[in-house]
Amino acid sequence: MERRPPNYLAASLVALANYMRRVGSLRFKQKYGLSLVEGWMVARLGIAAPMSVDELASRAGLAPSQISRVIADMSRKRLVRRRTNRDRRREAELDLTERGREIYTDIMADAPDYHRRLTAGLSRSELEALASVLPRLIQNAQAILRQEQAVSSDRERDA
């Protein structure tokens, strides 16, 4: 019998996220020759471009430094283009190229089948409850991250 850790919810969410990452990584690599993060960036930009690197990082739950190199690689692959933000001249806006849009369209065409397979066996009420709870869990995790970052900064200053 498998022993459950005390923080079963967190452990389960981590396991789910890891499986979803592995599936996404395989799909993006096999279908488009993209890394997992590149696939995520195409999907995020397809939904809400143009956006800044900071905004894109925030929506993906990553640090801007984590995606800067990925964006440079995507620019070389001609999937993304940078433009100067008209309102904030020192900030670049990112948008998909025509090729990036084609990949986004294909990703979105596959999404309903993936969603159906991922949620197989869940009732409508379970899906609604999950959809209601996940945004709150994400907000809580973001708040915890900010708190941990503040503690880390305090420790570095005190060292």
C-alpha cells in the first residue's frame, strides 16, 4: 500500500503537473520541434499577444530571466517577433509570426481532445469545482512565492 505524504494535495498537484509537462514536452517536440517552454510561449502569445516579457513570464508562472533565452531562440526560429512598446519605449512587446500563429492554431485544435482525455471519468460538478478552486490555489501559491522571495531577500541583505 502506497503511503501518502502529509501534504497530499500539494504532492498530487506536483505529480499532475509533472505528467502534464512530460506529455506537453513530447507533443511539442514531436509535432513542432519545440521545447516545452517554447510551446507554452506560443500558446500564451496566441491567446493574448502582444505582451511584454514580464507579462508573459507572469502568465506562465516563470521568472523573466527563465524565458528571455527561450524568446531569443524563438525569434531565431521565426516564431516570435519583438517590437518596441509604443507607450513604454524601453519595453519590448512580443507577438507571434505567421509560423507561430500556425503552430498556435494547431495546438488549439488538439486542445479539446487532450482536455477530454485528461478529465475522463470526472463529472460535470467535479470539473466545475476544480475550475473554481484552481485559480484560488494559484493565487495562494503566488502569495506564498512573494513571501518566500521577501524572506530570501531579507536573508541576503542580513548576510
